[in-house]
Amino acid sequence: MIRRRRPKGKEGRRAGQAGKADRFRCRFRRCRHLGLLPREGRCSAASEAMKPLLVLARCIPKRFYSVQAAPKVKGSAAPRVQLPPEELEITKLSSGLVIASLENYCPVSSIGLFIKAGSRYETSSNLGTSHLLRLATSLTTKGASSFKIVTGIDSVAANLSVTATRENMVYSVECLRDYIDTVLEYLINVTTAPEFRTWEVSELTTRLKIDKEIAFHIPQTCVLENLHAAAYRNALANSLYCPDFMIGKITSEQLHEYVQNNFTSGRMALVGLGISHTDLKQVGEQFLNIRSGAGMAGEKAKYRGGEMREQHRDNLVHAVVVAEGAAVGSPEVNAFSVLQNILGSGPLIKRGSRITSKLVQEITKTTSLPFDVTAFNVNYSDSGLFGIYTISQASVTREVIKAALNQVKAVSEGGVTEEEVKRAKQQMKAAFFMSVESSEGLLNEIGSQTLALGTYTSPAHVVEHIDAVTPADVVNVFILLLACMVSNWFCGLASPAWSLPSLAAAPFSTRPETWR
């Protein structure tokens, strides 16, 4: 059959419309011949009702074919594979490297290298080195260029990140199980074979300034950094961020020296989730034994107490009043945490009124203006800080702090019930279990414990230790606070005419030293 080509332009459109009309008339005659439509001159209600059905009938073969159910496929007769639960395995090598792994059968593996190389190990000559190291993760190494590291991580949809506290630096990677070997290669290169080329390090200056500016744009960051500077005179007084006078002054040689002294096997813990212990142990033995030993010993933190103020035009005043708390692993650490939850450690319901917080209850009686208050508790390997953190209007700052300290004093005099202690312990347990629900939280918990203590306390034992806290223990830990000097930090329109000793209700032994 010869197919006639449709002419172009108006003639073509007219021909197309005529063809459609012919096809419609043909279908109409066929339906009338089959009796689906009445003869000419006869029209009834039934025929009118049939017209929509005819239009729908033309579409039935095409529409319904696409939504037909797929044929049922018989399932495999093979039984399901039951994967037995694995226990956490910990091995300490002769070099001092601690290796911990947990096979959780997750399709995504998480591996972290925890190193005792936080800002507390900096000296007066290399302040800010740990901050620069966090930004130097993607620089060229002896085994891979900067371009290869970035593109290699991206090509397998992995994630390489570096976080730091005052005590530890954590290099962590996340990837699909099939690409563990590829990602570990980059992790090992970054941590054991950095080159720190001079021109690459100098290019980090701009990023260093931006990173610090973003961090200090948050008032809480400024509060915590200055609080540690007021409370300590060494080690923990060092900031997580590079001081302004050191920006652009840290050299490649200083970075190499810092890595050489702190990135040693005895100061590392290699932790993995979703990887076999045998494979992880093999990686540690082959690649992380380059520098054995404990490295340079850090100074013990010395808590001295003090006061620091920062004036600005903001109407809100951020005030922190703390004393020395408990160190990690000490018998009092759980009692301090229970005391924190009794006083109030934050909202349990988003935008809630926090009516169960004793601090909120007391301050509400003194002012109707908006405020925020929370108990502050942080623990380090050889020290800790415990106190209260308030945010209030400048006009009522004195009353807010005084009311908060009054409530703390009431707790020290035995104003805590068994029911309050029980509720605080439940909050502690809930917060702990929620923190280890995610792979990131569990990895950090295992890594922090194995690096600091060489062992891991299981969740069951954590619950036992929390349940062992009594109301008497809570009162006793507060007595320990009475013997400590207080550290204060005020930010905002705080009146210079008053200080913490002038607050008559202050329960602490208030002998703040003059800040120099």
C-alpha cells in the first residue's frame, strides 16, 4: 500500500481535520449499525445516557491494560537467613593502638579514628594548630593528591569528616560496605602521611577566618570559649578556634611537629561499625603502627576560677556561673548528671514551658520577662565544669542569677525528693539511649570510652550505675562544689557595679581571682 504524504501548511491541516471527521463518521455508522445508537430521527433518554459510555468504551482497552496486576511469582523455598547478633570486640595492640568494632549488618559502614590531639595539647607557640588541622583534611598527602582525595570520596558516595573537642580529634568516614577498602585508603593517607605543602597551607587562611567568624556568630560558642579561658589557666583554657594573632602565622613545620608528637599509636583508637573485627585489626596493624608510643604527655588541667566580662549593645545578657565538676570515670560523674537533670538541662518538649525544671520554677516567681536557664555540666579526662547558664534581659539579669543560685542552694540543703531523683535518672537513661540510636552517636560513644579508658561500658551497666545514685549522693556532690572557686562569664549590658560576690544568695565559695 502506498502511503500518501500529507501536504504542508494550511492545506495539510485541512486534510488532517477532514481525515479525523471521516474516521468519526465511520465509527458513528458502525455503532448505529450495531444498535448502540438510534436511527436517524429517533432520539430517547436512553440513547443520550449511552453517549458518555461510548466515549469511555473506546478508551478501555488502552487504559486498563496498563494497570493490570502483575502475574504472581512463587516465592523461593529457601529459608530466611538469621543473622546472629554480634558483640563489641576490643583489642589493644602492643603499640598501644586500641581497636574496637561492632558488626551490626548495616549496609553503610562507619569507621572513626579517635586521636588525643585536641586543643588542650597545644602550647603557647602553636595555638590554633588543631583548628588548622581540621581544615587541612583534603590537602595533598604522600599517597594521594588533594584532587584525588576529593574525587575519590565523591565517586563512591562516601563521606569524610573531621570533628574536634578540647581533648580529641575524630576522623570519620561513612560508605557502603562494598567500598570500605577504597575509603580506608584515603583515611590512612590523611592521618598518617600528610605533606602540608606551604602554598596549600597558606590558602587555608581565608577558610580559617570564615570558619571562626561563622562559629562566633553564635553567642553560645563565644560563651563557652571565654568560660574555659576564665576557669583554667592551661590546657583546657585553649580555645577550639585559632586566636586572631595566630591566623596566618602557623607554618607547615609546626603542623608536621604537632602531628609527629600527637598522632601516635598509643594515642589512637580505631573504631568501626558494620565491619568485621579481623579486617579492622589488620588495617590497624599494617598502616597505623608508623609512630608507636604515647607521644608527648600533655599538661594536667589546673582549675583556678576567675571572672570575665564582654560588653556590647545587645539587650540580652548571657551569664554563666560554674565551679569545678567531675572528671570522666570518677565516682561522682553520674551524681553530677542527675543533679543537672533535677535543676533542668533543657526542654524535653519542643517549645515547651519546662514546668518540671526547678530553676525555671524559681525564676518565674521573680520576673515576667522572657528568659532561659539551664544547668551546665561538662566532663573531661581530668576535670569538669558544673553550674548554671542564664539568658535574660539586661534589666533583670541580677534577679535571674540570684533566683537561680537560691534554687541551687536549696538543693544543697537537702531540698530534693526521691521522686525528683527518680525522674532525673529516667531522663538520663532516655538521653543516653537516644544518643546511641544513630550510627554516629554510637561510634562517638564507643570511641570516646575506648580512647579514654581502654574499655567500653555496655548500656546495661550504664543503667546500673545511674540507678545506683541516691538523693544523698546528689547532696554530697554539691558539697564538693562549695569548696571550689567560681568562674563567671558575662556577655551583654551587664552592670559593672555588681559581681557574683555581691549576690547575697550565692551558695558557692566566692573567691574569684582577678583575670589577667
